[in-house]
Amino acid sequence: MDRRHDVYLVPGFLGFVNLGRITYFGHVRRILAERFTALGLDARIHLVRTPPTASLPTRAARLAETIAATARKGDAPLHLIGHSSGGLDLRLLTAPGVELPTDVDVERLAGRVRTVVTVSTPHHGTPLASFFTTLRGQQLLQVLSLNTIYVLHFGHLPLSALLWMGGMVVRFGDLLANSELLDELFSRLLEDFTVGRRRALRALLRDVVRDQSLMLQLTPEAMEVFNASVLPRPGIRYGAVVTQGARPSFRATLGVGLDPGAQVTHAVYAGLYHLIAAAPPAHRSARLTPAQTRALKRAYRVMPSADASDGIVPTLSQTWGHVIHAAVADHLDGLGHFGDAARKPPHVDWLVSGSHFDRARFEALVDDVTAFIAERQA
């Protein structure tokens, strides 16, 4: 059997690989390469640059074009891994009979795909998508996105922004209610980047407001239509990595410690978590198979409630196909963006959720994904 494989990593909404700094999948790519080498597989790992806010068909078409341009010739198997909304790009690309805006022979490419792995993907939508289409939601989304990029780029929030926000006593509700506060915070975060990077960031974040195509497609109502028409392709093994962040509480806030940056980002995480929990139950849940239910109970000891989430996507919304791995983690922990400054290169936490995700749990997650991809490939 062919030992050569092509593995594609597809970012989600606002995937930061599009900004030129390969940080979004940097940790995953490194450890995946190590695991495949240990298994004796010649796996090429590709990073896909998708339009960050474009519609799912546009993103899936870009994925098809990337594969056509970079995959090995012949019939070497393809494996697709998508984070967040990137997982929906994979499902759309591999759906039988799909028509995408591209000249690439999508059917031929899809016929070479052996596995599809989705990580923290909103298969049944997320209530945050509905909120982020509002004027105030768009404003908050720009700040949240810039905050994440800043932290992953510099390793911490700037002291000036922390002091201006009132340090660790700032409340998410204040941010949500005050548009002038959001504008000021955006400006303070942006000023530390170079002039060239500032232009790129402004252009990217303007697209967040101008192009709402993807966000509208991630609402629970839109995903209900998506799931009714986008069906699995026979012969492909679909698997999901599910994440459930720590539930915000007074005890969790105390556990974050006295660091102002940690307290501020924890307050943001708590606010996002509560926004999801406040949505109607039908917008947070999904109909699970018995096997999926057993897998979640085995991983979490109890079945996650309908209001559980990773801070961005409801936990139950992330199930699709075989549950490969279920972790106590926030939305970016599974990509290696958790706190571990001692590592080289260091792991930087995007938001301090109190989930206590660490290197050992990260390696266990990647081991399960690698095993799923490598199954029947020996």
C-alpha cells in the first residue's frame, strides 16, 4: 500500500495563516510531522490559505485549487484536517455531486480523500454567528480577532491596553455596551504593529464587516439547511475532535491568578461563554448517535449539557461522524495555543479559559488524530 500521503490543514474563520505568519497551525504541523515520521509514513503537510471571511463555497473552491496545485501526482491518498469553520469547507468539498466556483475537477480530487478530521467545528452552527452579524457584534468581533492576533504575535497583551481597560476589574458587559471603549481598545492594540502589518490587519478586519457571507452561514438555522443537503461521501472516514471549555465561575476566576492580562482575557472568555449559554436550547444542541453519546460520556464522565461550549462553538454542535477525541479545552487550545512559555517555540494562550489544557493533553489529541488518519494505511 502507498506510504505517501498529502495532509491539508484548513483554518477557520479569520485563520491567521492568511497574515503571513504561520502561527495558526504551527504547533500542530510540527507534532503531526513527528508522528507521521514515527509511523514510517511519507506525509507532506500543506497549509491552505483560504479567504478568511468568504462564503463556504468560495473557501471550498480555494481548497480544491490548492490541492490540485500541490498534491502528488497519481492516486496518493489525501487527508483533510479543518479547524472551526474550516471543517465545513472539508465537508462541502467532499460532498457527492457538489458544484463549486472553480475549474478544478472536484469529483476526482474528492475521490482521493481518505479521511476528513474536523476540530471544534460548528456542524450545527453557533449562536455567536447570529450575534456577530449585528452592528455591535461586528465591532466586538474585530476587537476579539485583533486581540487574538496580537497575543499570538507578541505573546501578551500590551500594558497600555490593560491599564486603560481597568486591569483585571474590567467586565465583559462594559466592553459589549460601550462602542467608544471598543474603538479605543482597537486603536491601542493596533498601534504596536509595523505600518505594513497595520495595513494588512485593517484590510482583513474591514472584510469582517464588509463580507458577512461566512458568518451568516454559521448560524444554527443556516447549518440546518447545510446538513440536510451536504452529505458524507461513501469511502471517506469522517472524524471529529470535540472541545468543551471550563465553565466560568467565581472559583475559576480566582484560579486564573493575579495577572492582569489573564484576568482580562478570562473575562472576555466568560462573556462569550455566557452569550452562547443564553441562546435558545435548539441553537446549542444536536441530535447525536448512540456511538457519539457514548464517546462524549466516556471522555467527560457525564454528558455535556446543551449550554456547554469552548467559548466559540457549543460542544454538542461539534459532533460529526466518529468522535476521535474529546478534550477539556477552549476553541484554540487544540491547535496548541495554550499557555506554555517554557517550550521552544513557546505556546501562547489566546484566551485564559481556566481549562488547564497542557502539552500532555495536546499530544494525546494529536496522537488520536494521527491514529485515525493512519488506520488501514499500514
